[in-house]
Amino acid sequence: MSIGVVAIVVFLINLPCGFFRAKSEKLSKAWFFWVHAPIPFVIALRILSGLGFKLYTFPIVISAYFLGQFTGGLLYKMLKTQTK
């Protein structure tokens, strides 16, 4: 599996987690859970895809991780303002 596909999957895994993180009080137990919950899945994806832990992949995967969290949070905020 290519780095691009892995990055897209990491982004998609983090979308719902970012959404639920945004619902939680900042720095609460639930907030920490939603920030860290996808990490085992990302590690498993890296191993199963054959990508491994090559140094050049870290910026791409970490960026996809945080972009997914950020986008999920934005989605929550957008939906929250529409329902008011």
C-alpha cells in the first residue's frame, strides 16, 4: 500500500475521533481518549501496509492524523452552529 493511501485512511480514521473530541471538554478524560484512540489503528495500518516506520513517512502520516482530528472538530462546530 502506498504512503498516499495510508495517509488517506489515517485521515478518515481520525475524522470521527476529531468530531467526538470536539464534543468533549478540553483536557478531560474523554478528550484524551478521542485524541489517542486511533493510534493503535494507525500503527497496525503502518505494519500491515508494509510501510513500516521509515523516517520520511512520519511527517505525512502525522499531518494526516492531525488534519483528520482538526477537520472532524470543524465538522462538529459547523453542525453545532447550524442546529442553533
